[in-house]
Amino acid sequence: MEKYLNTPIKELITKFPEVGNILQDYNIGCVPCALGSCLLKDIVAIHNLPEEQELELMYGIEKAIYPQKNVKKPVLKNAAKKETPQEIKYSPPIKRLVDEHALIKKWIGMMPAVIENIDLESDSSRQLILDGLDFIRFYADKFHHAKEEEILFEYTDKNLDIIKTMLADHETARGHVRAVLEAMEKRDKNAIIEHLVAYKELLCEHIKKEDEILYPWIDRGLSVTQVGELFTKFNEAEEKLDKEVIEKCKKFAQELEQRIQELKLETPRHIGMAGVSLPVKKEEVK
Ligand SMILES: [Fe+2]
Ligand SMILES: [Fe+2]
């Protein structure tokens, strides 16, 4: 079994497809992962399942690999008591990132309402989208993703699939923002909606993976000194950014609900039906 613990997961799943099904039963999404070079032992460590579940998972995997072998079922202490999922406790610098996610989630959570009320003929509707893109570029990207990429991920092995995937997600997100900006210039409502929806879906999954898997795993590996170091580095990084812009982003998130309400009152005069593409004025197309 030792050699399989050090085998890249894609290789293992190709050889023993049942292993992929077992991982999926534990919500470990290795099957759809395009990379698959994580080692089985790293996957088990990163996901930090309760002891009982980890024993059951490894028992299932060993049985799938060695169907002929009489694999001994692990003796579970307190087997009757199912461990209830515990609230994740983060160190202060990581908690700061989780709190930043909360603000990002506030905006992406309201994207459907913004999309529903898009009216490219309305200055306030266009401004709301542009302000939302500024929030993503300055707060979600320069303020938040930059701390992950330039500081936090330095405390990990950047060759791990989970880190590569997170970095690739950041790039894909930047691509969606560029695409929405271009679509705004062209007044291409369908493209605006398409890329906002794609951004929302990507970030929802991305934040979930970070909050529930990646951050707790990184946190578990940090010494007290490293936690202090991280805290200082985050402060230093934030010092370099324009505080007014960050405050403006926070204000955007706080006022978003109100602005959507105002748009709803304004919307019927312009579009009447949500989701209907508007004719593009010729002189406005670049
Ligand atoms: Fe991230
Ligand atoms: Fe993040």
C-alpha cells in the first residue's frame, strides 16, 4: 500500500477506477481534476477527514487495489458515535482572507439580481456593472488574490495540483473580467451576462475550496512564528495599496442591495422584460 500512497492520483484512478468512486463518496473531487498529479497521501492529508472517515476511506481504497487480499477492516473506536463536522477555526491572518471572501460572496451572490435588471440604456445600470468590475479588479484581485499568490502560497508547495488549480482559477477570473469590460464597450448584453455568470460560478467553487480545504490545510502546517509572519506580511502588502480605493470597494458591497432596489424601480421604463437583448446603437459600437 505504501507505494500507492506515493502515486499520483490520476495514475491510480486510471489503474483502479473504483478508487475514483470511493473518493467521490467522500466529496473529494479528484476525478474531474484536469491535473491529477497530487499523491494519494497528500490528498488524504489535505482533506483532513475525521479519523473514522479517513480509516474507512483508506480501507475502501486498499480493498479496491487488492481485491484478492483479505484486507482487515479497521477497528473504530467509538464507532457508534458519528463525528459531527466541527466549525473550522482559522488563524488570524487566514481568517482575514475568509472575511474578504465574505465580501466577495456578497457581490457574486447579488449578480443574478444585477443581471436580471441590466439595462444598457441606463447610466445607473451601466455604472453598477462598471463599479462591480472595479470591485473585482481592486478588491477581489489586487487586494485579496495578490495576498494569496504573493504571500500565502509561498508557504506551500506550488507544484501541488490544488495550488496550480487556484492560480489557474485566478487567471480565468481575470479573463472573464476583461471579457465583461470589452462587452460593455460593445454594448453586448449577452456577452456581459455570459461572463458575469461564468465568473460567479468559478468564484463560488473557488472560495468554497479555499475556505473548506486549502486554508485549513495551510493553517495546520503553519508554526506560531509563521502565523505572525503572515500577519505582518499581509499588513505590509495592504499598506502599499490605495486605502481610498479599498474603502470604495467595501462601500460598493455595502450599498449594492440599495442600488439594485433603485434599478428595479427604474428598470420597467427601459426594458420592460428582464433578459431581453437590447438593440445596439450603431454609433456606440467601437
Ligand atoms: Fe484564490
Ligand atoms: Fe481567496
